[in-house]
Amino acid sequence: MSILVNRNTRVICQGLGKAGLFHCTQCSEYGTNIVGAVKPGKNGTTFPLPTPDKKEKAVPYFNSVKEAVAKTEANTSIIFVPATGAADAIMEAVDAGIALVICITEGVPTLDMLRVKLFMQGKNSRLIGPNCPGLISPGIAKIGIMPGYIHRPGKVGVVSRSGTLTYETVGQLTALNLGQSTCVGIGGDPIIGSSFVDILQEFQKDPETEAVVMIGEIGGDAEEKAAQFISQNMRNKPVVSFIAGQTAPPGRRMGHAGAIISGGKGTAKEKMKTLQECGIHVVESPADIGKTMAKALKK
Amino acid sequence: MKIHEYQAKKILSEFGVAVQEGIVANSAAEAEAAFTKLGVPTAVVKAQVHAGGRGKGGGVKLVKSAQEANSVSATILSRPLVTHQTGPQGVPVHKVLVCAAVDIAKEYYLGMVLDRSLGLVLMASAEGGVEIEEVAQKSPEKILKETVDVRYGLLPFQARRMAMQLGFAENELDIVVKTMQGITQAFIAYDCSLVEINPFVRTKDGKIMAIDAKILFDDNADFRHPVYEELRDNSEVNEAEIRAAKSKLSYIKLDGNIGCMVNGAGLAMSTMDIIKRAGGEPANFLDVGGGVQQDQVIEAFRIIVSDPHVEAILVNIFGGIAKCDLIAQGIVNAVKEMGLKHPLVVRLEGTNMEMGMKILSSSGLKIDTATGMADAAQKVVAAAKAKK
């Protein structure tokens, strides 16, 4: 089982440039049902994508998300549109009624994301990202840029603000035979579509997810809010957490726009303390995430 | 991205904010002329640097004659300014702002930031001045807040409500409301991440104005603001950091002796963390990005070793989009091309890991490979210690 995606997930791609096409090819090969792509002016033409059984299928282009939804019943979109137009692409998907919008694009201006959040109010779409690796439910679908083969189907949910650190985590889990239900990268920006709490709620509801790894970072208070949620609602599922940036200096942006300690707030130390107090298995070394989960599951 | 006080004041005045009268000067002679032009008995000479704490660091001085403006500016411009935000080496001062001095009756604080949960927030306090951070910590109730909808900006009633709470008189409301709205408008129009007026003052003769101003831009919005480039002053930024940015590498210099090269910001931060846990000190944060290319690897090595404190280097790559064999070839090329003498520990995981490891081991170069992050950190820390 999994969260957010299932066998009925029908994906379109917005922003099929070089990177977009590369990743859509990978997703399709993994088994994700990609049903179309939006490229204004290309309506009526198709492009080839590989299937898991090494065949090829012709995927149609559409002029707009609305047309793509009308013709394909797509319910999910993956966005690679450059930062200059990413916010517009998200709003187009939301306007067309796409239920799950995953924005991979990095470098989206913060004010654009504020406008997107306001635009989404009262509508029935969920946004993951931007500036994120996307999500994967091993064996079901991969809607993102992560290397699919490191994952195994299983019972551990993974939610993370980071990209490669999520792969590191998954690598450790898989090496210990701990498969994953769904792995979600929520993105490293200050304003994102789905928070830790949003994703944890889904994991809590999913009967097949038995435990969760949460990979946090310095900056903001999303980890603290997640800790509150976990202590109140997730006592039945062990949560293992690592916070990156224990040695980061204050006031500097560590790659991710969200990873910045300001005014002494949002330090790793503070976050780790709060998480511990809320009954979460806090890991101090990033090398111990897998091991700690194995132990937590044995209890 | 940070800009100077004089630039921030110019932007705010475009939006109707009353700012203290001032003239920017590039030399002592220009400062002297500025004093004369202002035609005031007393002026303040303020060093234009991005760092805060200028006053306490000796970068803000009162002068009473054109001649004094000249000599004081000459001193300020002649040496790096050291404040609690600059580090002991200080930052160069290339410009001073000569302002007409005012007698301050009361100091207020006005500032707009992005709050991750509330969105845009305008903050104000009747206890402005240099100790505002302490006020925020010790008595947060003294900081008033209004949430601003990015579509409508700060609404007049919100500004009025805040101004009244701050204790402004009826005849002062218009100018205070205009200032607050100006902050909001500038914030949105220029894609800022911070706009701050501290202090915002009432002078003894009843004038209301901004004495200091600070603006930060959202780097992500640079594509729609060519003006960022015009306002950019990189003289306070570490040279290696500027160089890294040109190659799309994210580099931050730190104080340790172990250089690191990692793909991905989260993994890069964790690599720093694990080096510290192994008893070492990271010399830098360096994220080569998820889709790192070979030529970036070489440039990354050059940047790392440009720091003379680096004694050993750790490369930690989790290949996803980036393929380990290509990275390994990049490492081998870089070591050969540069004649790299530093002990080097490489940890590769993920896509094409075996091929990558083979390239490293068959290169004939002295490259130590590691399995897992903990092993890698221990090896590089041991290598750095052995060198001492």
C-alpha cells in the first residue's frame, strides 16, 4: 500500500524540456502511468515513452492541462517548468482539477509561492514541492527524480525536506531489508505545498505504513509542528528522525532556501530536543537512520 | 541578497517613505562636499556595509564641520570595519552616507518579513533601536504584527490600527500609514525577503522619518529584477563563494580543515555533521547539485583547495541523476590535472557505484575509498590528523 498514489494514478507532465523528458522516461520505465504532456502548440502530436516491459508507447501532447484532463482523465501532474513559469504551471494544474500536483522545479520566487497558496485555497488539489525530488511508492509508481532501483516495497514511510539525503536514508533502509510504503520529498523552500504534518496525516491513515522516517533540516518550525502531531496522533507508529545542519552557522543559507538559522531559532539542537520530548527516535548521526529504524520496529 | 542602507532608503523613498536626508560619498573629499551641501550644523557619517552592528563597530560618527566630515570619513574608508557580524578580519568600506543629524525624541521599529506559516507579516514596535532583537526575545508582546495578503498589500485599516497601537497622534497617522504601506509595496514590488526601518523616529521638532533601512532580496526572483545586478556589491562576499556561484555550485566557507564536496544540500549538511561527530571540523559547505557534471567537479576541487586551511578532502556522492562513474572520472581528472596533494577520501553510492569505484581504484592515484558516511568521516578525520 501507499499514500497519495495508487494503481489509478494517471500522470501528465508539464515542462517537457531536456530534464523533464529524461525523468518522464525514467518514471515511465519504472511503471508510472504517464498519459500525456502539456506543450502549447503541439496538440495532436505524440512522443514515445518506454514501458516497464521494454516496449514503447505513444504519449499525446496537449495545449493545456484542461484539455489533457478532458481527454485522459489525468489526476496527477509532475512539473518541470523553469522557475520563471513554475507558479503559473501549478495554478494551471490546480485550475484544471488535478488532485495531486508535484513541482520539482527549484528556485521559485517566494512571493510566487505565496500567491499559489492563496490560489489553492478552497480547491481540492494537493501540492508537493516545489524544489523537491517528488515521491515514489516502490513497485507502484515513481513520480519524481529519485533513482527508482534503490527502493523496495515495504512498510516504512519516508518524508523529507531534502533530496539526496532521502536517497541516503532509503539506501540504508533497503540495505537492512526495510522496504518503503511511500517516500515523499516535500522540498527545501520556506513556502511549500505540503508540510510534514500533511504527509504524516496520510501515513497515519495508511494501514500498510507501520513506521515513518522523517528527515528534517535547520530553519523554520515544521519539525516542531510535526513533533506535536506525532505525540498526539501517531503513538502507534514509531517515528525515526534526523535533523541535518547540526554544524551549520547561523544566518547562512545552506543551499536550500529554507535551511537558514535566523535569530537563534530553528537550530538542529532545539529541534532534536523537541522531537525527543515528543517520543520520536532522534538519530544524531546520519549513518544510523536505518539501524535505528530496525531497532524501533523490533520493539 | 543584501543591499546597502543608501540603496534601501532610495527604494523606500520611491514608495513615499520619508527618510532622513543624506548624500552618499565615495571619498573623504566627497563627504566634505556632502556636509556643505546639506547645510546643517551636525551630520552623521555612516559606513555603507552590509553587516549589522556598524555603530558599535565605529562605523557611525557624528561630525560638526565639513573638515571633520572629511577626516572622519577618511578614517572610516581607510580600514576594514569590524562588527559582531563580520568576523575579526572585518569588511572593506567603499562608501559612506552623510546624513543630516536629527534630535530623536522616540525610536520605533517597523519591519516586514516572510513567516513560513503566516505568510507576509508587518511587525512594529514602540521600542525601536539597536536592542530590538532583545525586545523580541524578552517581551514578544511588545512586537505588534499584521498579516499581509500579497494580493492586496497592507490595507489602510491595518496600518491605522497598528499606528494607533504604537501611540502615534492623530495628525501623525497619515505619514505613518504611508510609511507602513510603502514598506509593503516595496517588499512586493522588489521581491524582498526583508524590509526593515530601524529606527523609525519622531524627532524633537515633531518630524517622522526613517533613520536606517535594511532590505534583502529573494535571490530566486533575480530573473525578473535586472536592478538586483545594479545594486549588487560583492566586496563583502568571500571570493571563493562568488567563484562557486558562477559554476552553479553552492559553497560556504567555514573555519575547519576538512574540505567536503557533496551532491545535495541536505546530504552536504549531514556530511558536515558527521565530520564533526568523527572529531573533525568541516572547512566548507559545498553542494555540487543533484545533476553534477564533470567540469563542475574540477572547479569544486579548485575552490576547496583555494582555502589554505584545508588539510584533507572528503567527497560524498549519492548518485541518482548524477552517475558515480562520471563523477569518479571527474575526480581522477581533477586530481591529475591539479596535481592534488591533499589526502582524499571518496564515498560513492547509488547509480553506477561499482563502475565508479573501479575507475578510482584502477587510476593508480592515492585515493582512499569508503563504505558509508561514518566510515568516510572517520577516514578523512584520521587523514587530516596524520598530516599535523
